[in-house]
Amino acid sequence: MKGKKRIVFVGNLILLLLLINWMIIQKENTIKNGELVLLELYPLDPRSLMQGDYMTLRYEMTRQWENNIETRGFCIVKKGKNNMAAYSHLQANKTPLKENEVALKYYKSGYNVKIGAESFMFQEGQAETYQEAKYGGLRVESSGSAVLVGLYNEKGQLITDKLD
């Protein structure tokens, strides 16, 4: 009986490791091949005693949404100059899309609406550097999944750490 338990344990461990690696590969593929979209944001508290410095992000477009939206769906944004995107509308499916439109998956959790990129961690002591953040840069894949790749200033330029 001990041998069977060990086999089941090792089999489950291998499946778990395969699942984690598959998820990592998916995110790396999104970062490499996804379409860059800059969404206007309004940052919240940039401090955490347990995690170090981070910025909780909320996107300006979500302020326009009412509390009675569907639990899940797609937020359609229209890309403009320098990949800056403006909110267009919500819809249940990722298609149809017009020219220069990008579909982002969203889900509603309580009163918050999330698109999967709601926090940005940075090196301790760099909070001042990221206070100028105006946009969250997301790479979006065709399925609507998004990965936050950085914060951008009002000119659409990537903000980087200013290390001494």
C-alpha cells in the first residue's frame, strides 16, 4: 500500500509542476507576442509592510462602469496614438471587433472590476519614481488575457527604476 501512495503522490506532484510551467509559458508568450495597450489609471496606496513597495492599480475606464454589469465579459478599448487606449464598451464575447479595437477579459469581484493586472511591484525606495505613472502597459493576447508589463508616463514612455 505504501508503494501505491508514493506513486500517486509523485504523479500528482509531476502534474502540478507541469501545470505551473504551462501557466508560466502562457504568460511569457503573452508578454512576447501580445498587443501593447496603455490604459489610463489612477494609483492607490503604494506601500505594503509585508510585501515591500507596490502600487495597487485601478483603471480610469472602470469608473464609467455601473455596478450592475455582468460578472464576466470583455471590455473593448480603441487604440490610438502611442498605443494609448480609450474605453469603448462592454460586451459578452470578444468578437465582433472593429479596426483598432482590442478585447480585454474582465471579471467582477464584489464592487471591484478586474482585468488581471491590478498591482505593480517595484524595488524599495522607488515609490517617487512611479508616482508619475499615468498609464498601465498591458500586453493582450487574442483571447483577451492581459499581463501588466510596466507603468508609463503621460507621454507614453516606459518608467524604469532610478537606481543610485
